[in-house]
Amino acid sequence: MDYTKRLRELRIANGYTQAEIAFLLHTRQEQYSKYESGKRELPIKHLISLCMIYRVSSDYILGLDKFNK
């Protein structure tokens, strides 16, 4: 699974909108939407923040680990 699908999956499973996640990442909703659609690469600082928000590993978000530990 590519990480863009995992980002969307995690966001929806945790009940967030794109605007809410963008706010937590200190970016715009339009920018975050591009991460989920694969139009822009996810910066490392946002990856780290998302790991803390969702309480998952970076390997899980990146699709290197199939299971959320």
C-alpha cells in the first residue's frame, strides 16, 4: 500500500477532516490534500507529526509494516 492511501485511511479512521489535520500540521488544507493525492511529497516533519497524532510508526504510514502496533 502506498503511503498516500494510508494517510487517507488513518485520517478517516480517526474521524479527522483534511482541514483539521492541516491545522495540526500548521499547513493549509489544499497542501495536505496534495499529500493524500500524491501530488506532493510528505515532508519528514509532517510524517513525524502524523505518527504522534495517530500513534503509529513511520513504517506503518509508509507501508513498510502491514500492522499497526
